[in-house]
Amino acid sequence: DFVEEQIQHEDKTWNFRKIIGHRRDLGPRDKPQIQIEWESGEITFEPITEFYKDEPWLLSEYAQEKGLIEDWERRCPRLK
């Protein structure tokens, strides 16, 4: 099975391959989420606050490329 052939960390987590998108349909109080492609092949939405803990530079680069900095800072002030 493809998933079983991937390398899994001891804490049962996977490395991600890349950020492939973000939620665009946010309500006024919703927190931003990014869409991640994992090495396992799975694609999920993850809160930016969780991803920021491990990959702040990558998340900032993505937000800047997509013009999301101002909106994300407003929705998640602790990311400034």
C-alpha cells in the first residue's frame, strides 16, 4: 500500500510536501486554513495557527504570494 511505504514519524505524523491552497469561503469569525499535501498523498485543511508553529517562514511566504497577510493578521493577531 502506498501509504505504508511512506516514512512516518514516531509520533504518527507525516511530513508535508507543499501548501496547495487555502479556504476562500471564510465567514467573518472563521480562522484561516491552508490546504496541505502530505507525503502520504493525503490532502487536508489545517489551521494556519498550527502550521505556523512549525513552519512560520513557509506560511508567511505563501500568505505574501497570495496577498493574504493583512486578512490573516486581522483574523489571527498573534501571528504578527
